[in-house]
Amino acid sequence: MRELNGAPRVVDIDPTEFVEKRYGRAIGGVQIVRGDFARKYGYLHDVAKYQQPVEHPFGDFRDDIAYRDFVRSFGRIVGIDLPGMYRLRHGVKTHPG
């Protein structure tokens, strides 16, 4: 979605500008947990290291690995297909302007 005059709106996407990517494991931007699980367990609340401010605005991203391992401790992680889902990566400029 993109904001136009302060209101979110859907932006047309040209699927030919994207390449299919499949992940062999859950990683940061593509980790999804059920709402009831997230409400019950939160995000690494019992791990002091991940409850401290970080110097770099995004930290070191190791919390993604820790969270995946935490979720796995409750049972099997299941991959899902999400047709029509597009992941925009920051830091890679593909269009002028």
C-alpha cells in the first residue's frame, strides 16, 4: 500500500518485475505466527539480550534466528504458499528516481 493524501491505497504491481523466491526456513520478513501464539508468548520477552536498546537501528538480526528456534521449541514449523505476495527488499535500488 502507498499513502495518497494521507489515505492508504493499493498500488498496481507488475509481476514480471519480480522473481520467485522460496525460503527453506522462516526468516525475518517472512516469519508468520498465529495471533494466539504471538499474544501468549510475545517476541522473546524472556531473553534479556533482545529486550535491550541496540546501537544500529536494526540490530544484528540474530533475533530472527532466536525467534525461529523459540517457535520451533513448541512444535513443527510449517511452510505455506502465499500466492500474490510480493516482498520488497530495502537497500536495493531497481528503479530510477
